[in-house]
Amino acid sequence: MGTDHHRVFDPWWDHAVDHHITWQDGRPVAMDLYYDPVVDQRVSSRMALLAPVWYLAPQRPDVAHSAWELAVSLTGLDGDGEPTGLDDSGFASLLAMQTSEFDDGRIRDRLWQVLDTVHEPTWDHDLGEFTFGFRLDEPHPRGQLNARAMAGWVCTPGAWSRIFDGVGDDRFDEPTVTGVNFPDVALSEARWDGSALHLAAQPRNASLAGARTSVRVTGLPADGPWLLIRPDGSTEPVEVASEATDLQLVVDGDRYTLRRT
């Protein structure tokens, strides 16, 4: 926001609308996945529409939603029969990433049931990692496919588009948490609500549960006395200098709140 970087999209889109997208009754039904200008040959398919949905959602939401609806219809996720075509790991992970932008109900639930049934969900409790194997028989989980699936898991409808369309530049000036002892410790919550910072530290595995860890908070709006509210309701005074302070947290997933006194 506040820049003109988006300007490169508009002429590209105008060209794509006329040359690389197939329309029917005002709705996109296919897109060129590949075009060779030397021999003027193109490979067009309905599934090719799904690839740019993640990019179109904040810029051309009507087209993005229509393309997603087409993919859902082709798989049968919006019907009562058994979904088809979702054994393909690339397609399934891509649809999982995009579905949560548009649906938080039955379609999303049916899609995740397929992933949990077909694509080898695996907990590595020592590493504290959950991944999908996607039936690739590889020594390490495929990062790109898992990143897509996890983006879909954490998203709620409209969340991806709001990053671009509904968030102000003040997010760059809000408090920042650094110095997290990752991967032994992860923050399951680090959220500034405008007046207080909410934190929750999650252990990598059971052996680390209940340990203590330190994080640094910078960019707090004022120096002086602050208050750390522990999960049990007890409080601890915290001194903030140069808009920064160090906090001690117990790694058990419970929430701490830092607010001005």
C-alpha cells in the first residue's frame, strides 16, 4: 500500500483477458498454461485457471472466485458423491491453499478430509513437525506442497486478500518479537491489538514443555512501566527502555499479555 508497484499488473491483465483466457457467458472457463509465440501455439486448459487464483484474489476477486468455483465443480467437492482428481498432490495442495480464501464450511471440510485420508498426514513428535508425505516416497517432506496446504489450513475467508487491501502501513511500526529460540520454541500467538501484546510459546516436543524461554520485544509505543499478565492471572512489572524489553515465558502454549500500567 502507498506504492505504485501494482501498475505492472493492469496491462498484463488487459492482455491476458483478450489473448489467454477463454470466456463463456462472462465467466472464465480456461486459460493458457503455455504459449509459444514463435509458432503461435498455446496449451489451454480449465485447470490452468487455478494456478493464478492466489494472485488474482486480491486484484480480480470476481475472476478468482469464479475460477475456484470451476475447480471445485470439476472435483465434485460441492456435490454429494466421492470427490475426484484430488489424488494429484500438486493439484490437491493448490486447491487446499485457495479454498480457505473462499470457503470455511462444507467444501473446505470435504477437501481436508481427502488430504487427511489420501496424502499421508504425519506427526514427527521429536521434531515437533506435522507434514504431508503426498505419497512421493521421498526422504524429506516436499516443502512447496506442504507450504500450500498449511497456508490453506491457517487462512480464513478473505484473509489473504486483506493482506493487500485491508491492512494499513502502521503494521510496520507496531511491536515486533525477536530472539525466539526456534525450532525448540515457536510462537503460536504474537498479536498486537493496539494497546496490548498477546504471546503464547509452544514447545517443539513434550520434553521441552514447561521450560522457560526469553524473547525480545521492540517497537513498543512508550517507555516506562508495563505489566506482564501471566496465564494464571498473576502480574509482573516490566520496565521498557528505548521502546524495547526482554520477557521470560514458560513454554506451555498458555497466553501472556503485555500492557501498559
